[in-house]
Amino acid sequence: MANEFNKKGDYIGYRAEKGLNRKIVTDISERKNEPGWMTDFRLKALDIFEAKPMPSWGADLSDLDHHDIHYYVQSVKGKHSSWEDVPDDIKATFDKLGIPQAEREMLAGVGAQFDSEVIYKRLKDKWAKKGVVFLDTDSGLKEYPELFKKYFSTVIPSHDNKFAALNSAVWSGGSFVYVPSGVQVDLPLQAYFRIESSQMGQFERTLIIAEPKSSIHYVEGCSAPVSRNNSLHSAVVELVALPDSHIRYTTIQNWSSNVYNLVTKRAIAHERASVDWVDGNFGSKVTMKYPCIILKGEQSRGQIISIAVAGKDQQQDAGGKIIHCASNTTSNIVSKSISKNGGRTTYRGLLKVIKNLKNIVSRVQCDALLMDGASRTDTYPTVDIKSDQVDIGHEASVSKINDEQLVYLMSRGLSSQEAQAMIVNGFIDCFVKELPMEYAVEINRLIKMEMEDSIG
Amino acid sequence: MLFIENVTIRVEQKDVVKNLSLQIESGSLHVIMGQNGSGKSSLAHSLMGLPAYEVTSGSINFKDQDLITVSMQDRSKLGLFLAFQQPLAIPGVTVFQFLREIYTVSGQQLSPADFQELLQKLLQQVGLDISFLYRGFNENFSGGEKKRLEIVQMLLLKPKLIILDEIDSGLDVDALRSIGNCVQEYLQANKDASCIVITHYRRILDYLKPTAVHVMQDGTIVHSGDAQLSYEIEEEGYDSYGK
């Protein structure tokens, strides 16, 4: 173990050595005082990670060196539930993101994760009194061991894919959310994830359980400062929507251009439950992310609405997966991508209907916008239908930015950047409409910044 | 206000306007009539600075400024406004958002509530229902609705020189009257503003008071006169004004 304290006794942080082995995994588990079953779970996942080959499809991961990453970094000690207690430099970073203000005004609760550990978590009393749980996932394991064990890794098993296995071995932080039966949380819960150290991996693990007739909207924002070296963000997010519940999960990520973002997100929707993934992907070097909904119960509904923006040297390989496993289920996928300055976007989707189902309705729409001739977009929609009574619609379009529209707008006094931003904002409007107001404003601002960057 | 001298305009290696001269005084309304392909829309586009139009000789001065070197976006800020023959749709952007943006970049400011009130007034003036504010900009609009929305933009930007490029094409009588009246009222209220009306037909002139009427053929002005000329063209056709 490295020095965690300076001579004066101040905490200066802990960082696991680079690379991954059984010792490092065991150390993480020990630091967290985990029960034996979790240590075993981690070690088993490590074996799976090492046994599985790198994916041979999708984005280019050849530059990602597994040995050149710190798999656990704790830069701040302790979890806080009062904003005043958070150390000043970290507070300044989050202040810029507007967290405390936002919490006061329009959220049911807020969490913040810095590198590997959650440093701040607070749920408003109103919801705590109703039995809602909003904790970092490590505390969830300690405080609700039975509930945790009942659902943890039931939606995404370690062997699902190489990066789910990696997360299972070294996971740290993330959110544990439990909404009791019949409780409708009408304000969003919000979590922020920040990678501050370079050459590190952030492996948060989020588990949301919505009991029957409950509802919850969870919003996560992700960011990282620009640094010279690659970092890895490899989260696992599991949603369990029990009968008649509703879960909406909104992500706005704006990673810096050296982050590999390889995330596994999946939901199970039981009878009459509905799940929405709203997924906004800006930044990162490579993103591979395909939020999935398994429609397990009859009359369940699933919706995946996403946008991806890829600029210079960026690859956004994203999409969505819906698996209909019960009759009378409906699904909807809307995917919008924008490629500029030689950036590359890929829509990769799966729509699957298993055997002997009735009354399946599904709509898939993916639209790509190319801002210049150097950029690229590809679409790989996989459709696998094994039942007859299905109503499936699939639409895909690729368009180049329309010069006549630009001319029209510029004749009204808009600059070329302003005109492009307006066209792009219109293109992603169906996504922006799904966001809480202040996020919608933020997205419009991000698009303007992206368009300014694309000049010259 | 606007001096066009011996201007030749080229599009895709072809001279579409040849050695044309025209002078527009402050407060005047000039009508340019002519057949398809006579170069009148090219002249309109070129005045606004659309990129496909290259002025290969001659000069264009607007308010003592060499217009040829000014970008399209700055021409708008100088007070030029072109109502397009076929206005474009901007899917996903509401009419309100669009109008708010062009109003802001023109350097004008109003509180959201006052701006809303202004738009209500302008939409009513051109005969568009207020619900149009929340529809996608020109998305699934009829020809007449698009043209009325061009006039809303004109009223919002308060231009010094209005160029109406076949604003009357595809309009029914009601829309024609409404648009004609709006333009005439604007010119009466803004005495220093001028207008160039480009058209095939005389009928919009029922609602406007032209200072001069010009006939354009094969890229240049072949005949000029007063309002009476438009009636003669209607009776005799353009052929009698050939060279």
C-alpha cells in the first residue's frame, strides 16, 4: 500500500498500482470491508475478464492498454451529506457544475463521485421518510445486504461481456437506489461522476430497484478534465422495474477526448412496467454503449432515446437493444447522431422478439447528420423476430447538412456557426424535449460550443 | 440608397445578369417584371449576397458602402432583407425559436414577455394564427403560410431595403392582399425604407404604390416606366419590349 497520509497526518489519497491482478482486487475488497461473497464475486469476475478476448467488433480499442491504468483511486476520504464538509478544491469543481444550487431547487437528491469513491450523497428528508434509499453502492451493500444480494448482478451477469466482467472485478461507487412500493418520486435524483486523475479507471456500479407501482427519474452527468493520458470509464448499470413501476434513466456525458467510455446498461421490465433510457453522448475518445431493455412482463413498455456527437478523432459507437420476451409489449428506439471534423458515429441496434408472442409493437428510427465530407456514419440494425403477430417499423436516414438551409439562415444575419447550431439543435429536438428544462438549455449550449469548435 | 452600375453576374460559368444598372432612391418602390430566366431572381439573390452568385464586373453601392465585399450575414445587419421565393424549412426548430434567434442576432432586445406580445401582434398582422409560433419552422406549411412568415421576419428585422422575390407566386387572393398591405403599410411607416418587388404578374401592384416599373429581359433592363407600364405589359405581353 502506498502512503496515504503526509507527515502532518493529512490524507493525500490512495492509488492502487497500475495494472490488474488478484492482489489488487482483494485489496479493493478489503479496503471496503466487504463480505466474503463479494470478494469471491470479484475474483471470479477477474478470471472471466482475463479469459474473454477483446471485442473484435465495434470501435477501435487497440490503443487501450489494460496494464497502464490505475484501477482504484481514492482522492478524497469520507462521504459527506453536508455540502460544507466537502473539501474546498473538490467543492470548487462541483460548484462549477452547479450541483448545490440545483439540489436546493429542483432535485429529490444529489450524489457526486470523484474518481473511484462517492464523496457526497444526500436525499431530501421527504423521500427518506417514505423509505426511498439513495446511497452510494458500497454503502448499499453494507446497509441493505439482503436486498442488495437479491438483485445485484441479476440483470447483467459478470460474463455478459469483457467490460462488464472488468467492472464486476473492480467496481467502486455508483448509486444504489430503492423505491418502495407505491412511492412516486416526482423530482429527479441526480448523480455526477467526475474522473479527475489521469490514467485511471472509473468503474461505478449502479443498481436501481423500483418496487410495484413506484416511479423514479434518475439523472447522471459525467465529465473529466482534459489530460494527456487515456482514462477508462466502464460502468455497469442495472435497473429492475417491478410490476406497474416506471424508471427513467437520463445520462448526459461530456467526457474529455482521452476517455474510453465502455458501459453496459440494462433494464428488466416486469408486467406493465415501463423503462426509458435517455442517453446523450458528447465527448470521449471512444464510446461503446447500447442501453438495453428486456421486456419480461406482459404489457411492459421500453423506450431508448439517444444522441451521439462525434468530432475529430472520436468514435461514438452507440445504439440500443430491446428484447421482447412477453406478449402485448411495445418498444420505441430513436437514435440521432452527428458527425463532424472527421468524427465517426455508428448506430448499432438490436430488436429481438422471442417465439410464440402476440401483439408486439416496435418502432426504430435512426437518423444521422454529417456536417462535412470527412466525417463518417454507419448503421448496423439487427432485427431478430421469431413471432408472427408483430408490428415493426424501422426507419433510417443519413443526411448531409443542407447548404440551402445554411444560406437561408445566414441571410437572416446568423453566422455560419450559429446557423449550423440551429440546424443541429432542430435535428436533436426530439431528444432535448425529453430532458429536464435546465439540461435542455445546457444541451443547446453544448451544441453551440461544438459548432464553434468545428470551424477552422 | 442603392446604386447598381453596369453589373454582370455569373452563376456556374454563365452570365445571368449583363451590364445592368439601376438606382433605388430612399423611400421608393421599384418593380422588376420579366419572364422566367430573364435574370431577375439572380439579381435579387446577388444583392443579398447568396454564395452562388459572382459579380464579375460593375459595382453595387448601398448607403455609400461597396456591397460586393460584404458578407451575407453583414448585409442583413446593414438592413437588407430578401423574402425568398421558396423559403426553407428548419425541422425541429419552432417558429418562436427561429424568430427569437434572428431578432437577437440583429442586435435588438426585448424581454421574453414583450417579445411574445410583439410576435402575437405581427402574426395577427399577416393573418397567421398564434399557434404557428410553436410549430416547426416552415414544416408542412402551405405556400401562403411560408410567404406570410417571410413578412413576419421582415417586420421583425425592420430592413432598409426589402427585396421581394416572387412573393406573389402561389398565393391566393386573400394572402396576396394581406401581404401587399403589410408591405405598403411598412413603407408608409418607414419613410426611408425602399423596396424591390420581383414578379411575373401585375396583380400584387393592386396593393402597392410603385415609384417605377422595369422590364427585364435576357439579363438586363430593357424598358422602364411608371405604374402604368405594368398594365401595358399585362395586355401586350413581354414580347413587345424586346430589343
